[in-house]
Amino acid sequence: MDLTKLWLIGVGCLGFLASCDKVLDYSPDPPKPPKEESAYPVDRMITDKKGRNIDVKITGKGPDSITFLRKSDGKRFEYLIENLSVKDKAFVEGLPRNLKEKMVRPTPPYLASREKELTELNEQVERLKAKIQRASTEFRERTLKSELNRIIPRVEQLTDQIEAYKRQNPEP
């Protein structure tokens, strides 16, 4: 055999080997792919486009959003991936999609604003009740009770609005 034929056979074998991108494993128990669920939860300090940071525990990923628990208070959120920093977008894109995780719908702005106001008013009511118990004069006590009586109707109104909205817009 001449050298040219040997060289051509060698090049052909190398080309064939280079085209093989998968090594076949004939062992009795082939390796299993990692479970996607094992990727969650993920602890991470995420940053949005504006540079604001939040310490979270990522619990799932949908097609265009992630769900996470805010570590400071344990509240659950769904956040659009497009609003993350470039670095965090790349990180999140590498996470598997969690199909078992029920993605939480964002709270509608109408409901969120009323719930926020209700929370603030309830905190104010508790502070006023504590001040009434510590009031040093009868005049001060009456003043505080008057302020409390001014707030209570708004608390009731907000509670009614929230309940009515939830009745008219049940979650799927």
C-alpha cells in the first residue's frame, strides 16, 4: 500500500471520529438525566434593570417569569425575566423550567393599592389603640378616639371593596 492511500484512510477515520458527538454507553444502567425539580429552590441576590438588589429564594421559572420568595419577609412574587439585569437574565435562562411550580399571577393594581392602604390603616389603628391605653389625660384620650373613629369607616370600606373585587374576579 502506498503512503497516499494510508494517509487518505487516516484522514477519513479522523473525519468519522470527529463527526461522532455521542459516546454510546452499553453499561447495564445508563446514566439518568438530572431531575429538573432538583434545581429549586435557588438562593440568589437578584438585581433589576435599575440596579436595585433583593435577596430571594427562586422557587420556579416559567416561560417569561420567575417566582421567588423574598427572604426578608417570605412574601411570594412573580417577576418578569425581562426586568432583570443582564447578568441575572443569563443566570435565570440557565435554570430549568419548573412545570410543577404553580406560577403566581401578579396582584391586579386595583387590588394591590387597596390591600396596601388597608394594611397601613390597620397598623395605624393598632398604634392609636396603644396610645389610647397610655393616654395621660381624658382630653388626649378623646382626641385619639376621635381619630380612631375617623379611620374605622375607611377600613370597613376597603375591606368591602377587596371582598367584592375577589367575588367578581375569582382566581382560575
